[in-house]
Amino acid sequence: MGYQVEAKCLHCGTTFTVEHDGGFFSHLVRCDKCGKTKFIGFDELGELHLRYLKGLSGPYCIANAEYDEYVRTHVPLEPISESEYRRGIEDVAGRCACGGKYTLDAPPRCPNCHSTRLKEGRVIRRYD
Ligand SMILES: [Zn+2]
Ligand SMILES: [Zn+2]
């Protein structure tokens, strides 16, 4: 589901790699100030993720469909909406060492000058 691409900063010329999207078992969050990324595993979200699954009308992802179905029918939790879920993930992700906040939709940034003016190139690898 996730992938990593080559990127070049149009401001300072630094080349680096950028990750997009989380995997089957994690979400990718990015600092809104420095662009640092980290993965939040569904297991770290605990009940929050289960409540989100509960609120879906179908499985979250096919790889996990049986488990998702089990949660929907057997786990006695209050379902939450997509936006509540996203907020919850960002709460769990917390703050970056730079003082920024990890969010699900912060843009990728150059690790050198923190510019968001990037040119993305070929996909280097894909991950689950
Ligand atoms: Zn740069
Ligand atoms: Zn940061």
C-alpha cells in the first residue's frame, strides 16, 4: 500500500527519499514543521482502530478482511467516524522533537532546508 520515491529539493538541491501512505498494519504520519515521518501501528492505536473498523460498512483492507469482520460483529465498542479516527491517530502520534505536530496530511519536506518545493522521481520500493 505504501511506497517510497526519490525526491529532489527545488530550493537547495538535496536529494532524499519520501514515503507515501501507510501499510496494511500502520499509518504514516508526518511532522507539519520539519517533515519527519513515523509509522503508527494499528496495535499502538488499540481500541481506537477497533472502533473505526466497527464504523465501516466493509473491511478496511482485504488482507485483513476476516479479522475486520470479526471486530464488526463481535467487539462491543462504540463506532467512530473517519474524522474522529484521524484525529485520534494524530493524538497518539503526538509532537515531533522540533515542536511540530505529526499529522496524516502534512506535505513532505526537504530534510535539509524544510522546503515543500520538491520534485518527486521514480518509485524506489513498495512496502506493506
Ligand atoms: Zn532543500
Ligand atoms: Zn518535526
